Amino acid sequence: MPKRSNLISIKRIIVSFFLLISTISHSQYIFKENHLPEKKSLQDYTSIIDAGQSQLNVNYVLKNFETLKPISLKKEGNYLGFTENNFWSMTTLVNDTNKDLNYYFEVARPITDIVELYVVNERTGAIKKQISGDSIRFTERSYPHRKCLFKLEIPAQAHLKLLVHVKSDGEVLKIPLILYSNEAFVNVNSAEQFIFGLFYGILFIVAIVYFFFFIGLKEQTFLYYSLYVVFVGLLQFALDGYFFQYITPDAGWFSNHAVLLLAIVGAFISGRYSELFLQIKQNSKELFLVYKVSYILLGILFFFTVCVPSALFYSYQIVNLLAMIFLLVVVFSIAYLFFTNKNVDKLYVAGIFFLIIGFGVFILDNVGVIPNTFVTQNSSKIGTALEVIFLSLSMSNLIRKLKNDKEEYNRIALVKSEEMNELKSYFLSNISHELRTPLNAITNLIEDIASKAADKKTKKNCEVISYSAQSLLGSVNDILDFSKIEKNELKLEAKEFDLLSILKNIKYNAKIKAKDKGLKFKYVKPEMTSLLIIGDENRLFQILNNVLNNAIKFTPNGFVELKAEVEKKSDNKATVKIIVSDSGVGIAKEKRDSLFDSFTQHSIDNKRKFGGLGLGLYIVKTLVDLQGGDITIESEINIGTVCTIVLDFEIPEKKIIPVEPVVENAICDLEGKTILVVEDNAMNQMVIKMITKKWLNASVIYANNGQEGLNAFGNHNIDLVLMDLQMPVMDGYEATIAIRNGEVGEHNTNIPIIAVTADVMESTKSRVAEIGMNHYLTKPLNKDVLYHTVKQYA
């Protein structure tokens, strides 16, 4: 027995000796019973080796770690630099307690490509592997979290070696090696989610708001600022690991290089925004050249990043350098403008200052110069958030400046409310243009497809799309009419039209909508074959269409009825009574007084349920009042509603009503005429080509802007011009004025020019007439109307 006891003692000494040797280059971290940490950095207990490009396995590293020249990873010294080398670290943990411990182990930055953790049990020799990194699918991570994080189980009385293998493609490598208890992990996560949510929320709101300002004002500074905020957010999103988690979870080339690509594009947009905001081109040609050179350098870097894989290692360092250069160029630009007595927005300067401070601290933290804390880690976010706040305030000053410049240019003294109305009208005009342009393509293309389709299903689908487009167009018209009503610009036309033809079209549309909803539709027409009256045909159609649409919308089941009565008061005057009845939800008595107010529906619940802008009846009431008519509504909850409209119309002297030829079955012959289409939008060009290809003996040529249109007169004998209004280089107004002034030859000064535009504002119509255009067509185009108009003037 004594011999056996001595033998066991000798073995323990030998094991202790080898354990001592194995820990020469790194010390152990020991968990004590009463001193269990909530959060602990293991950097002081870690050694690391740089394996270069060698692909080592864990067994080789375990066996030869001491011969691979390990160095101690000192506290806060987790910065490994811009590198694509393989690094292996070793940490020894000793659980000196009698209970199993569970920790979360943060190993590397979220954007690290390869992260492997090998947990070696020194007592049993068992090795357990866990993986993370953005070069693998997110679902394949051992622990699905945006960070390179692992769950670490430490058995009681265990001796563990933690071997960490990290590798990237040239990005900055950092290995924080932090242990979190469950409670600490939850607290850290909660704090980060709150701060990050606030940060990204601010960026999202700012980006959306200023993008809408760009749509409304067409000022490029707003667009670049909005894009800058977006790309700053995406870059931070990528650095935080959210980009990989939510946008590119399947990994791949773009996922691996998202930070680099976003940084390059973000640097370009940042420079472009600063250039426009500071008006560098106007203030200094030399500085403007510096910006251009910087853009070229970024373009070259982008090319090499995408097309030359071997350049990736250097790209990460170069993009950081170029970003710093851009910041210095912006700072120099501010200083130059200041010393040359140019006005520089102080809020903009404050924003740039916070950005420089934030990124300066972030870079110093990145290279390990200052302690790695939550604040230094996220200093770029703090700096960016403050920058965005101050830059947003400076952009508000830009809006004010643009508005003041516009007032000065037009020399109009407006009060604040009038200024807002002008801005709103301009915005609505652009909304009209932006929505009518694709609607022009949709309606004409669907009509063409439906005319060629052989099967009923395709025709039905085309019909649905057409109705949807008409519904959207109706909403756009309601918004524009609301603006005209507020500015007292709504005007009525007085033309002859057949009342029964209008009622027939209204009935046809309503019947289909009611059928789609499962409602019974009844139409009671006047006892006459036709009735020619004088009035605004389009506005009458709009009144009846809005009332019927409301009846169908608010009738879940049952019926909708349209009844028309005509009473001739004399040979030249008639009263038309329209009655729309339904079995719908009804309207409460206390709500009827506000029924015709703008943006009002009879209950909020119904608005949520049935949708709508809440402008229909307001516009109907206004149009009826303009015509000296009367509208009344009787209703009971859950029983139905009856809307009665009474309008007086003049009857023209009796004459034969000319019957318009149906273009579908007629020959559209222009007898050799040449038509110039001046249109910058490819979709609109496609629509006109689709319509005019059916015309015989017609030559159609296209120009992308007003200047190209003027140049076309030098090569062609043109008989008629279809002119868009809003175009780059030279718009339709300028081109028309040039033609009327004889700039394309005296013989062309009276050539027919027809405006073809998506802008239906009254001011636009007046302007078109002022500069000498012959006619005005709105998008979406009607092919019959287009042909008749061209035939009339060509």
C-alpha cells in the first residue's frame, strides 16, 4: 500500500508539472465560490499566436502552442490590426467551486468572418467546438446572435482550455474575450437594444422626412442628405451585426464585404452632400476639383474591391484613409468659406464637429489606444446621432433659405399661411406628375393587352387592373381638387354633352363594382332616348361617381340603386334629379352636420374598416354648390342612406348631335404627317409608341428634352409637336417659347404644339395658354382623344 500511495503521488507531481509547463505563457482564471463575476474580461489571462496564412487544426495548436511564439494579450490590448491572418488564442479557466457555471462568452467583433471556439476539458481530454462569424449562414451559428457569442458551460471542479480561432479578410480584428453571467448578458442586451433602437429610429425618421422634402422641392441636397443618413445607418447596422442577421443571413460575398461597400458608397454620398450644401462649385473651382478627384479615388477603390479580390486586404485600410481625407476636405472647405466671408451654417459646423469627435474616439478605440468601453465602442453612433440632429437643424435652415430665395426671385410678398399653401400646391403638383406618369403607362398598356387577349381570365385581370388604376387616379384627382378648392381655383366648363351617355357610363362602372362586392345594382333611367345639356361633363361624372362609390363602399350587403329624373322647366332649361339609395351601414344623426367637411368620415371605426381619403363628399358638395344645385342626405343606422342631388342645366338649341367615329374600327390615317414627341420619360415614350404604331401614314420622331426637340427641327420637316412640360436640360415651357420666338425658323413659329403632361393644376393650364400652346392633354392618355386632337391640328 505505501508503494501504491507513493506511485499516485508521483503521478500527481508529473501531471502538475505538465500543467505548469502548459501555462507558462498564460495564467489561469480561477472561479472562486464567493467571487463569481457578473462580467469579466479574460484578456489578462490569455496568450495569442499569429499563424499567418497557415491553416492549423486544433490538435496541432494544442500540441505546439508553446513553440508558436505566443504573446500575452494584455488588458485592453485586443486590437490585432487590419489583417487577413489566422490568430489563435488560449485561455485557461479553473472552476474551483462545487457547482456548474454558465456564462456567455463574447469572442470577436460581429463582422469577423471566421470565429471558432474549442473548449478542451483537461481532465477528460474532450474537445467541444462552437462556430460563428459572417462567412457562414446565420442559422449555422452555434448561438444565434448578432454578436460572435457562445454559451459556455463550466462544470464543477473543471479545468478548461479555451482556444479561439479568428480570421477575417482585411477588416480590423479585435477579440474582447468577455464573460457575461446570464443576468449581466440580459442587462447589456437590454441597454443596447434601447440605445440602438433610439439611434436607428432617429436615422429612419430623418431619412424619410428629408426624402419627402426632396420629392416636394426637387432639391438634390435633400436627396443626398437622406441617402447619407440611410447609408450611415446601414454601415452601423453592418458593424453591429444586424445587417448579417436580418438582411443577408445566408452569408455570401456581399455579406462578407457589406461594411467595406457601404463605407465606400457612404463616403461618396457624404462628400456629395457636403459639396451641395456648402455650394462648393459656386464658391471655389479649386475645392470643387478636389471633391471630384476624391470621388474618382472612391470609384477606383470600388472597382478594385469588386473586381480584384487580391486588393481586398488593402481596401479596408484605404477606405478608412479616404474617409479621413473626406472629413479633412470638408473641414478645410468650412475654414475656406469662413475666411472668405462666405456664409456657413453654424449648425452644420457643429454637426461635423461631433462627427469628427465621435469617429476620432471610435478609431482610437479600434486601434487599442484608449480603453475599450461601451461608450468608446459606440462613440461613432453617439457622434453620428448628434451630427444628424444638428445637420437636420441646418437642413431646416436650408429649407428656410430656399423659401426666402423663392420669395425674392418672384418678388411676392406673402404671409406665412400663403407660403405654406404655395409649398403645398407645388408638392401636390409633383405628386400628380409622379403618380400620373406610371398610371399613363399602366392604363394604356392594360388596354392594349386586353384588346389582344383571347381568353376571358386575362381580360378579367386586365379589367381589375384598369379599375384599380382608375381608382388611384380618382384619389389623385380628389387631392388636387381639394387644393384647388382651398385656393378658390376650381373652375367649371360649359360644353354640350349627352346626359344619358354619362349616366350609362356611370351605371356600367357601378354595376361591375357592385357585382364584385356581391351587391344588387339597379338603374332607373329617365323616360327619354337622349338629352343634350350644357355644363361640365367631367365634373358631373365626378359627382355621381363619388356618391356611387361611397354607397358601394359603405354597403356590406344588400343593394345600391341609381335613379335619374329629368324635368324640363322650359325649352332651354331642365332640372336633373339624381337619387342614390343603398342598404348600407347608415349615418348617425349627430354626424350628418359634419358629413361634407374635408377629411371627415362618419365614424373613425368605419374609416379604418372601409378606408378612403375622406374628401369625396366634400368635393361633391363643393361642385354641387358651384353649379347652384342642392344635395341632401337621409340616413338611418343599419338601414341605409338616400342621397339626392338636384342640378339645373341649360338646354341648347335643337340640332343634330354629331356622332364621333369609333377609332377602334376606323382607319387612323394622318396622310403623311410628321409628329415630334418631346418627352423625357421612357414609360411615356413607350405609351405613345404603342398608340401611334397603329396610325397610318404617320412619321413619329422622339426627343428626350426641349433642347433635343429644337435640334430635331434642323433635320426634319415637322407638322405637329407633342410637348411634355417637366424635363431636364430644357423644359417644355422654354422649348415652346423658343419655337414661338423663331429660334427654329420663322416658318415654324406657328406650328401646332400640344401639351402632354401629368400636371393638371390650373396654374399650369394658364401658363400653357400664355406661352402659345394650341391644346392641353393630360396623362393618362386616351388614345382616341390623342388621335382626334392630332388629326384636328396637324
